[in-house]
Amino acid sequence: MVKPPAAFEKDEVIVKNRLRPKDAATLVLVRRDRDGPRVLMGQRHGNMAFMANKFVFPGGRVDPGDQRILLGGDLRPHVAERLTKDANAQRARGFALAAIRETFEEAGILVGEPVQKLPRTRAPAWRKFFAHGVAPRLDAFEFIARAITPPNRTRRFDARFFMADAETIAHTLDARDNEELLTPSWLTLAEARALDLPSITRVVLDEVEARIGDGADAARPVPFFRFRGGKSQVDFL
């Protein structure tokens, strides 16, 4: 049984004004090693206003340019169906593309495939991405969770969590300093759980482990964590 994250409401400082959550996306990359599955995570800088020093998966806010990228193929039907319950198809693709862009920006990892012809874009981050001759790839994504930051927090996000196999990585840049994540690392699930994690990240780790055990189960429901009437609840998409 999936339960709402018990400490979800304690992850951020409470503020008086309720902020409208901004769309965000996160990508959980899974590498299947001999000693078991590993996930890509990194530690946020201590000077960050949101979840400082916490270990997280790569992710962040959806940008307008993410919805204008036409490459990457189509989301699988069961993924698109769940994402479009309250968003149009273009916006749904934008969620997944934002997860790819954020993974590139935060971890120097390009999820996709090499192509000969790449589109022009005004978005600086996507120009840098395309400079490596790689196009994003969406057909290997699973939509595994959604969570809205509780009301009265310093930052609020409506985050979609995606999962993909590390085999979808087309290119990895050399290690470099980053403004958000410190040295992204591949961690076993046990190693990840021993770190200082946001409560929602712990819940998503449980979902990742369950999906690895189930295999590619398109029928598995997607948990949706949010607050209603001052109480945390979980629905399923």
C-alpha cells in the first residue's frame, strides 16, 4: 500500500501566502549493475533556497522552450494518457523534455540518441544540448509519480517524476562544477536511503524499487501525492 510521505509537510519553511505551484519534472535514471540497480542522485548546494544540502534526483522547473521541442519521438500511449488527464499533449511532452534538459544541466548527462539533423531553438539550454549531436528520446520513459508541494511553503512545485534505463544515455560530459547539484553519483537503493533525502524522494525510491521488481508493467498505477483540507493524501492516476 502506498502512503503519503509522512514528513512531506516538514521539508520547507512555512510562509503566510499560498503560492501557486509551478510545473516541474524529475528524471530517475536506473543503471542495472551486477550488485543490483543504482540510481543517479546528487546533493544540492547548501546555499539553495529550496531543499538545501538534500540529495535528490536531477530535476527542476519546466521552461516554456521545453514545449517547443519537436524531436524525441512520442511518449508511450499509457504514459501520454496519464499525463494528459489535466494537460494537453504538447504540455505533457514538455514535462518529459524538461526532465531531460534538467538532467543535462545538473548532471551533464544527455538522454537521447545521436542524430544528423537537429532543430534550431532560441532556448540557450537546448542549444547547448543539441551542440553534442544528440536528440532527446521520450519513448523509453515511464511516468512513475506526481507530487505537489504542500501549501504555505517558500517554493511550490507540481512535479512529475519519470523513470528511464541508463541505456538511454547517449553522452556524458566530463565532471564539472554545477550551480545546483554536487557531483552526481550512481547509488544503490540502500546507499540512497542512508542519505539526507526529502521525504518525497524516499517515497519515489520505494516506487522505483517496486517498478524494478514488477518489470515493465504499464498497468501499474501512478501515485499522486498532494494536500487537501490540510491533510496529505495519495490518489492514483
